[in-house]
Amino acid sequence: MNWPALRKCHRFLFAAALLLLCQPASATKRVALVVGNSAYQNVALLPNPVHDGAMIVATLKNAGFDVVDSRHDVPAAELRRALRDFADRARDADIAVVYYAGHGMEVNGTNYLIPVDAKLERDTDVYDEAVSLDRVLVAIEPAKQLRLVILDACRDNPFAKSMKRTVASRAIGRGLAQVEPASPNTLIAYSAKAGSTALDGDSTNSPFTIALSKHLTTPGLDVRRAFGFVRDDVLKDTANRQEPFVYGSLGGDDVPLVPAPAAAPTTPAPSAQSEARRDYELALQVGNKDALNAFVAQYPDGFYANLARIQLAKIAAEEAGIAATEKARLAEQQRARLAAEGAQTAQQLQAAEADAKAAEQARIAAEKAKQVALEQAADAERKRATVETSAAVAVPGTAEKTQETPKTHETNVAALTSGPPPQADLAKSVQIELRRVGCLTGAADGEWNAASQRSLTLFNRNAGTRFDVKAASLDTLDAIKQKSSRVCPLVCEHGFKAEGDRCGRIVCGDGSFLNDDNECEKRRGKTPTAARERNDRRERAGRADRYDRDLPERDAPEFSAPRPRASQRASGSGAGQVVCGISGCAAVSRGCHVEYKTTAQGGPVEGGGGNVQVCN
């Protein structure tokens, strides 16, 4: 065999495997919108926000963000356009970040960002001249992995002191109000805790922004721990007068804004027997005597040479066992044939039996030799594994590191476990994802109850999956996270209809009402004359009854009126017609016809009118 060629092939395959392993993974797309409002037109100038925005822009660009849209001193119309354009960029992004520095305020529990052209003469002007925090959350909602809003807008607000109150009960708070994001994987960070104000500091940047630029984009650092370090720095710099706060929650996995750098592949240092070991493994893969003999010829001495000889002995024992078994089979066939043919001499039969016995003994000996060879080979393989393990530990850079990397921050942060999350946390994470894809309407409380099981059943039905609904699992969580949009159809209560991903109230026009089928139906108009018509019919019926009681008894007429022919009806002739009155019934004269007339038109008084004979 051509061993140099085999070694070259082996090295080529090894290099190809390393090349495939070192291919970079698909990158995470990150986009950001940064707004800094300083030059307010109707109140005093804010010196820091423009400088704070510039610092955050530089920080995010240095961190490798794909898009960083920078705006400063923006009026209301431009701020709304910027949010609309950023929503388009966030549709195919994994991480979306909005940073705002400037004035903000809270009215009746709702937070607003104040553009530079706002006047806010009355408290109701905030609805027209400011932009709500909910509008910002809508802009970042399409992001798949993390939605982050950072507000350095908790300053002492001069608008709140000068604006008029149109309703005494309308509350205008100090700082910003506490929020609870409805969308999953959403964090909202305040420069100061809800209900408190932030400090601008003594430099051109606020303490909050300085701490953000220091910790937020640390490679591999989870965003929640980053804000923990920001909190510690701000508390220290402000003598505990300002405490940043983060609202919202994420899952159990770390979510860094900047991924940790990939570890460079380490190449183990070559050892004295590495070439022999690779060639020995190739010879074992071939698995015949020629390959092992070629290896022994190439490497006549050493540990792997002894292993190759043991493998050769094992193969020889297996071949001897096969030959002995075949010889015993043939001897048994010979003995049986001679016995069947009725051998004349006992010597032939005895010789055949002796041959069969010797063959059987040879087979047994070969089996024992094979067993010994197998045990020796197994023992040799164990020794080889021990030697390779010892060699790997001795190579620098391959042993496990016993010293921890020095920590850059001393903080009391609980260590994250690498095992699976507790069942309650796992159930809550699955419930949050089920709410995101529209399959769960209840609260995500971590209790896997009947409502949660029904919601997972809906997900299985609409997504084509077959997950066990009795308990939450990591496979279920991973599968739901792969869905970037609604899976279960939107179901609205009575009085509401589906409008995209939301339920909108059904409003019926004037003269219509909402029926049981959730549709607007026109109201039927009232008929005030119906009662009068029913009274008139009852009155006429009463008069007819009195008339029948007052009539004398008489015999029925002896003739029956024949039905007029069509020609007679057409010509107006009365032949064959009958008219009845108080005195009885009589045939209509020729040339006359019957008409109905009321009492006013000359008809009978009784009954309010009747048929009369009219002659031309």
C-alpha cells in the first residue's frame, strides 16, 4: 500500500474539516435610532442631550450595529416620520434599540416624549404636540430577539409648571410613570426610577449616558447585567440620589447587544508518536493483514507497532479457528458417510472417528487462542486510550483552565446556571411565547393549567406540530420562538372585530344596532296606524255580528248563481251574477254589473258598505 499517499489524504481531510468548523455563523442584524433634543423653542435650552446622543451613536457604531439612525433637535412631525421609517428597518432585524435624550413627561399614567417645537400651554396639548411611549414600542415591535428602549428623559420638566389644567383630576406626574411592556422580549430603561428625576451632571454628558457607553456594548455581556453595572455606576456618581431602573423581562438565555468573540481554534502541539498513531488508525480502518503488516514494516518499533502485532495475532487466531471448524465439519461428514455405507472394517471407522476427534480438538484450541487474542487486543486498546489521554493533558493549551479570568467588575450578581430552567420558569417562558404568537390570551403566570394546554393545542393545530400539551418543554419553547409572526387566528369578543393583530370595537350607525351575529342591523320603523287598523277591523266585525242577529230567518234561495263566462266579465254584462242585500239575493239584470261601494258612495249602511248593482 502507498502509505505516504494515505497520510497526505488524511491531512487534507483534517484541514477540510477545520475549514468547515471555522466558518462564521449567520450574523445577528442590529438596528438603532438615537434622538437628542436640546434646542427647545419654548423653554430653556438643555445642554446635554445632543452630546449624549452623539456619545451613544459612536458607541453603537463601534459595536458593529448595522444601522444607527441619528437625529437631534427634532420637531413633532420629524420625530413621527423617524419612528415610521425605523419600524420598516426593524422588520428584518433581530435587535432594535431606541435611545432618547431630552424632555419627557407623564400625564394620567401615560409617558410622552416632547419634541423641540412643543408649546404645551394646556394639559390636553400633550396628545397633539408630544409622542407617546406606546408609539415608540410599536416602532420596535417587529424585532425578533430583543426590543430595547432607553429613555434619558426623567429631567425636571418646565412644561409641567407652566401648562394650564383643563380638568382638575388629570394627573401630571414627576418624572416618568412605571410601565409594564405587553410584548415579550422587551426592556424599557429609565435614567431614573419611575416618579423621580435625573441629574444632568457636571460634564457635557449625563451620568446615565456615560455609564451606558461604558457597559452596554461589552462583548458577550447579557443586557440585564449591563444595566446592573450602569445602575451601580450612576448610584456611585450621584451619591445615591439617582437610581436607573429597567422594566420588562427576558427569557433564561443571555442576550448581549454585542456577541462574545469566537474562540480561535487551537492546534495541538505535535507529539513524537502522532504520525504513528494516525497511520495505525488508518490501518485499523482498512482492517486486514496487509495493512497491518505494512504498518509494522513502516514502524517496526514502538507502542503502536506492538498493538499492530497483537491485531495480527488476533486475525491469525480467527483464521485458524475458521480452518479448524471447516476441517471438523469435513471429518464429521466423512465419518457419517462411512457409517452410512456400512464400512467393512472397524479400522476405517476408528480412523474416521479419530480424525473427527482431532479436528474437534483443533477447533476448540483455535477458539481458545482466538479468545486470548481478543482479550489482548481489548487490553491493548485500553492502554492506547490511556496513553492518548495522558498525552493530551501534557500538551500546553489543551488542559482545562483552573484559573478564572480576572473580573473587571466587582458586583453582587447571582450566577446563572447552565442547566435547564426550573419548570415554573420554563412554563412561563412558553406562555409568553404563546401570547406573542396569538395562541394564549391569559396571563403568563408560570402555572401550566388547562388554559395553557388549550393554547398549546391551538398552536399544534395551526403550526402543524405535535408537542405534548400536558407539560411545557424546551423543544416546545424553541419551536415557538422560531415563529416570527402570529400563528393562531385572532378571536375577538362580541362587539369587536379583527383589525390586523388587534380587536377593534364595532360601531353601528344611527338607526342600526349590533345583533347576535356581531353585525350591524337596521332598526325596523314603528307603524302607529296598525293599532287603529286592528280597532277598525274589530268594530266592523262587531257591526256584522249585530246585523246577522237582527235579520229574520229565511230560506236559502232555490237557485245557485252560475259563474260568469269570461266574455260576460269582459263585456260588463251582469248575466250569471248575483247581488245580495237586506231583502235577500237576486240575479243581476242584463246590461248591469256589480260594484263595491262604501256608505258614502251609496252602498249599504250595514257593514260600512257592500256590493250594489250598477246599470248603465
